[in-house]
Amino acid sequence: MTQDTTTNEPHEPTPEERAARDRVRRRAEGMTHHQTADALEAAEEAVGDLDAADTATRAEVAEWRRITDLLFDHGGPYAPETDAFVQGQLTARKNHRDIP
């Protein structure tokens, strides 16, 4: 049996996916690992069938997972300005816009 991995492939996020991730980051700011884990659990419960959810909803849950994993062994609260993944995205977007 083969598994469909196309949803896990890197892709350019849609505006809806970006907005969903940005909303999560704003909400997560200042949260601890336990708080983001609770928020992740609530988001997963609200969605129900994640495979049937729209891309923005899947992006939201994925961002909660990523931030929760990031904070797993981190002593402090979440801050986008210290999140290497977020900073890398911002740099890539800036560099992409600078290309003529």
C-alpha cells in the first residue's frame, strides 16, 4: 500500500494558509508549552476530521503542532521574534519580493 505524501510536500502557502498561521502565532505569543498543547488539543477537537478540513484549517492545526513541539524543551514562552522558522519565512518572503 502506498501513502499519499503530496500534502506533506513543500509548497508556496496560500494567502489563507499564511493568515491562519499568523493568527496562531499572535495567539501563541507569550504562551508556555502546556498552554499551546491545550490550544492544539482544542483546535484538533474543533476540526474533527482534519483530512476533510480546508487548507487554512489544516495550516492552523499544523502551526499549533509546530509551536507546541518547539516549546517542548524550551523554558520560556513563545515569541515569534525568537522563532527561527518564522524568521526564516520572513527573510525568504523579503528576498522573494526583492527579486526583479
